Amino acid sequence: MRVIPAREIGAPVDGAAGRVDAPPVVDGRLARGERTRRAIVEAHISLIGAGELSPTGAQIADRAGVSLRSLWGNFNDLETLFAATGAEVLRRQNAMIEPIDADLPLEERIEAYCRQRARILEFVAPFARSSELRAPFSRELQRNRVRYLRGVSSEIEALFAHELAGCDVTGRREVLQALGIAVTWPTWVSLRDVSRLSIPEATSVMTRMVTALLTSD
């Protein structure tokens, strides 16, 4: 943020009688740049959401209403754009998460959690498909996957802390890994796209898997 000195806007300077501190004036170029970056990220998200899983720079710029030069002037390369888009998708995903009472009976916790996971997985579906195409060649998309999985593991550990406490160190690690697989995209895409299950059917299968993992001896 650039603050314009008082002398440039005609405000009284230090020591002047009746001195009034003028509020900082934000450089308009910074504000415009931020609006442009938001528009580009939103365009990227909307194109992927509409089924264009690998949009070109020209397509993104056209959707955002900016020039291709402006796009790459605000984002040095695809990796920086992937980072910004991933952060925004994760923010929207996190906004969908509703707290689940960890004191509820296990069955109720599992059902509530799996319903929520199903909603989130349907939301991230186009972005996950897009990532599958480009992740092998993108370090940033690979980082996004790791961040996502860590977030899911943290949710599981908090919600099912009582059940996990009964496992030894090895068992806890294995159950956490298995739960992470059961409630994330690789399993969901197998249920929805390969097995052709409806959302309720896929949610029911997920619920059964999570229940089996948390109640097995």
C-alpha cells in the first residue's frame, strides 16, 4: 500500500496549527491490480467448474475481461496462478465445513461427517479432475493435494479422537491412512464415475467403510 505524503494532497504538515491527520490514501494501482487478480482467479475457477478442465491463458483472460498480457503481468506463470486458484478453492471448501459435535454417538458423527464429505467432494469434483490432468507436471498442484489431505486428516483426528485413542501407534497410523483414503477424491471418483453410484449410494458406501474402520478390533 502506498501512502501519499500529506504535502502532496495539501494537508497540514507536522507543527501546523489545527493539524488534522489525513487518512492514508491507497494507491489506486494496487487496488486495480488486486481486482484484476481476483477476476482472473474467478475466471479460472468458473471455466473449470463449467467443464473446461485445462483452460488456456487466452480463455482465462477472455473470461476475466483482461488482456493476455495483463494475465501474465499479474501471475508470472501457471504455477502462481495454480497457487492462487487452489487457495481460493480451499477457502470456499472450508466455508462449507460445519462443526460436528465430537460428543455425539459414533454412529451420528459418522453419518454427519460422511454427508458433509459427500457435499464437499461434489463441489471439488471439477477441480480434482483438472488437477489429475496437470498435477504430474505441476509442483504447486502436488502441494495443493498435500495441504488438502492434511486438512482432512486433522478433521478425522479431532472428530474421532476417542476411537483413535484406543489404537496403538501403528494401528492409529494405519486407521488414519485408511480413513483418509475412504473419504477423499480417489475413492469418491471410483464410486461415482467408475461404479456409477448416485450421491446417496456413494455416501452410504463411504459411511459403511468409515464405520468398519472405526469399529473394527
